Amino acid sequence: MSEFIIIAGGTSSGKTTFAFKLKELLEERALIISQDNYYKDLPDKSEEELKVYNFDLPSSFDHDIMIKDIEKLMTGEEVEEVEYDFQTHRRILTGKKIKPADFIILEGIYALQYKELNKIAKLKIFIDLEDDLRLIRRLNRDVMERGMDLQTIVAQYLSTVKPMHDRFIKDTIKNADLIINTEYDMEKKIELINRMLN
């Protein structure tokens, strides 16, 4: 049976970067699952509706499907690969199969929220980074990778991202075994985790 690792934290805190750093150490023994790929489909929303849609509510994710996929992988079953297109707001089945690995890493803003996943995790990590640094990183990412304009990003951050972080996400830090600041101690914590897992 696979070992399960959770990496959670606020938007643009460095969750994905940390997950891939960890995968570099574990090599082909590790598989990363991104919670972002389990956003719900929104094909019927207009462009104006999408500008004000709250993507940071827990209910914006199809967590039932995500949990089932992880449970299947944990028991050695393959699952269909899914990707979320942030420009069309559709969840897409790629036609590829994801094969189980020795270590399954789930990364996402709400990854530490699910009791059923917390129970089976070997290691639970919360990436804790200052709000201003996360905002700067999010601005860069959403402009460069998601084709969003600056005004929309800032409005979304102030109206939904920050309030939902304060209301729902930052409290999940209490479920973590390890708290990491990716600006200051990422390399040391990667070494520590490597020793723990090997």
C-alpha cells in the first residue's frame, strides 16, 4: 500500500514547488495529485459571472471524486488523469491513466481539510507564508500562466481569496505535522522529510 503525504497552505504559498522538490528526492516512487484539477466544471457561467465567482470556497472543488481517486491509488488501482483548464473553467479527462506509486502527494489549499484523508496520511504539511508575498506570487502567476488582467486578480483576491483564506484555510494548520515557510527553510525541511521517509 502507498504512503500518503498532504501539502496544504494558502494560495501561492509554494505548495506545488515544495511538492515537486519532494518528488525530486523520491523520484519515480512519488506521484503528485493537484487539488486544483478537481475544481468543478463551470461551462455555463458567463465571463462576468466568472469574474465574481468564489473559487476559494471549499464547495468549489469536487472533493468526492478527488477522495475516491486517492483511495483507489492508495490500494493499487489506476485512475483517469484529470486536468482543469483555468481559461475555459472545465475539468478535462486527458485519456491517460495515472498509475499508483509508493508515495502519493496531494497538494492544494484545502488538502488538510478532509478528515478521511488526514486519517490515512503518513505526513501532513502546511506551507505558511506571509500574505503580501503570497499576493505578489499570485499576481505573477495569474498574469503569466492564466492570462488574467491585474484589476481582476486584485478584485478577486480582496473579495474572495483573502477572506476565504482567513475563514477556512489558515485554520487547517492545526492538522499539520510540519509547518514550513518556503522563503526561509524549504531546503532544511526537505532534507528532514527525506530522512523521515527513507
